[in-house]
Amino acid sequence: MSDLLLCAIFTAFTMVRVIKGSWLRNPQYLATGILGAVVGALLLHAFWPAYDDDFIVGGVTGIFGSWAGMALFDAILGMA
């Protein structure tokens, strides 16, 4: 489980850098990206615990989880 979480978190750093730019100018997106990646990894573990040690699945979980976190954050800010 820890390998999956680490891979998802490090992928969230990359996704924020690619999509939103510098981490220092956008710490809110880094936080939501990490939170989305961790939630995605925990959901994956809850439904498919056999994928805990898979490096590729952890990366894909990090990509989609961090993207979903940032998209949800943008949607919430757009509503306010």
C-alpha cells in the first residue's frame, strides 16, 4: 500500500507542474493534487487490493487522482 501511495503522490507533483506551472505560485493546486492522488489510491485499494504493488497502476492512479482533485478545486472556485 505504501508503494502505491508514494507513487501517486510523486505523480501528483509532476501533474501539478505540467498542468498548472510552478509549485511555489500554485500551492493550492499541489495540495488538491496530492489529496486527489491519495483518495484515488485509497479507493483503488478498497476495491482492488491486488494492485497494491503495481507501479504502473500507481502512476495512473496518481495522474487521474491529481487531475480530479485539481478539476474539483477549479469547479468549486468557479461556483463561488
